[in-house]
Amino acid sequence: MDKEEGEKRDFLPSFFKNFHSSNVQVFLEIGYGKKLGYSEEDYLRVNSDLKFVDRNTVFKQNLIVVIRVPEIESLELMNPSSGLLSMLHYETRPALLEKLKENHINSFSLDSIVDDFYRRLVVSYEMTALGGVHTAFNELKKNAAQFKGKALKVSILGMGNLGFQAARYSFQEYTNQGFEAAGAKGVTIEFLEKEVTKFPDSIKEILGKTDLLIDATRRPDAKLVIIPNEWLEVLPESAVVLDLTADPYEIQKDGIQQKAIEGLPHGNIDKFIFQPDEIEWEKKIPSVINTANRRTAISCNAWPSVMAKECMEVYGEKIWPFINVLLNKGCNPQANSDDKIERALARATISYFEEHVMVSR
């Protein structure tokens, strides 16, 4: 993955032990693992059958596995009917979905792999939350004196796994970053459920006392704003807004996909902290989006990359069972299979998404 200079998530050498029992040739791009401090020898020591080749050769193989979705230019290199296992985010990247269909790529979206109870199986809520919350508390700490004699207040949009982990790490970072030593009197956390967001007066009353506002939502329609920019006027000037989602801005036929909290920049690994007076508010946000009310904003499209090795160790363990099914059964998994892993993989296909997810909206 090389969308940004700071991206350094490659599977660890230990991951490639898994392929010893498979009759398959594995190709890695030249330089794989280098940013994590690994050499080709480190990988070959674990699996001597690995082949290091140029990027074009990699994308000509039967199955491509990469956490972040490749650029369109790389997808154009792929052969029709080849497989792609990646974070494809069908719901929020309709243009990509159409390109995958147009190129006849058998795609499996890691973020759509769910069990029989529709719980995600390839995800690291912990590291997504930790990377963002740690960064946000580090920004708040720059003005720690303001919390002397009062409690620090965190407000969280989203009550799923990501929101829960954001709350957990907020307690942890409050302690680890020494706010109590600076005179703060604890940290309070409030979840803003969707019922209360219908009432502007109630939300504004909460926002007026909020020091850290966190978006941990997953919206059924990413064109709908939850917190309009005008409501942010009541946020304290010293407040920080943290975007834990990966939803980008995208102009669509029926509107603009945007952030749940209106007017935040869309950051990446190289740049994920935005002060109110920075040029990114004009450069990175469509001009029709209201950005009048600005606070320090923290947004990244790949939060787990902040802890790259730990992230890839977790992803390696979670992804291997699905790779194994593809290697043994091919790129046409069945949703009614007796194998629960195969069933979960079938739910990650475009056909399943269009037949079951889009129809249910």
C-alpha cells in the first residue's frame, strides 16, 4: 500500500508461513515490508517460495490481497475474472463499485465480511479507535490548563463497537496523558443516540459543554449529515472534533457524500490534524459544503496504520481463513454453504451487496 508516504502496512513475514500447505505461488511487490523494517530475506527465511516482482506483475495474478483498495490505475492492470480481497466499502464508493463490475473483477470487500448474525469479522475497532483518540487527547493536552478544576467532557456519535472502543480509550488516554496531574477532575462520556440528534436544542446544549466530539457512526446513507456545521457554533473554541470514519467526499448523481459532522476535512496518514486556519478546509472540501464553524479537526482514512505492525498482525490472523477458502474453492463462494467462512465470504461480493444490502435500504 503506497497511497501516502506514511503508509507502511504490509503483512508481516510470519503471515506467509500459512502458504506452506497450499499449492499456490505467492508474489510480493519489490520493497514489500521495507517501511516496517523488513528485508526480502526476512520474508524468504519464513517462506523460500515467495517471489518478489514489479507492481505490474503482481496485479496480473489470479488473486490480489491488500488491506486498502488499490488505485484505479492498478485495477486496470488486473485480468478479468481475477479476485480482489480488500477494504472496498461498497456503500460509500459507488464509482469504485461500478469500475469493479465493468472490469469483471471478482471482488470481496473485507469490510462486508460478516458472520451469520451480521457482525464484522475482519475489522480492528480497537486500533481504529486508539489511533484517533490518542491523537485527539494529545491535541487537548496542549491546552490542559483549561481543564483545571473541571471534568473533561467527551461526546460520541455512534453506539456500536467503534463508539464503545472510543469511549474505552478516552478513559485510558485521560489517565495516560496526565490530565489529572494537570488538575482535571475526571472525564465524562456521553453517547449521542440518533433519537436525540432530531432535537437541535438538546444537541446544542450538549455540544456547548463538549471538549471532544467523536464521530464513530456508520450511516445507511452517507449523503445525510447528522451534525450540521451551524450547530458547531456552540462548541468551545478549544474543542477538538475527531472523525473515526473513513467516509470520503464524493459527488454522486443524487447528491454529495460527506461527513456525518458537516464541514470536516478528509485526512490521510500523511496529514490528519487540521487547525481551523489551515488551507485544507478550502482545498479538501467541496465548496458547497458549509465549513463556517471550524475547530481543530482530526480525520484519517486509515487510523489503524498509526500502529502498523500491531494492525497487520491482527489483520493477518483474521484474513487468512478467507484467503484459504478462495485458494481451495475459487472466487465463487456460496451463501448457503455448510462452511461458515465461505458463507461470510459470499456476503462480501458485489452481487450479494446489490441483491440484499441495497434492496434493504
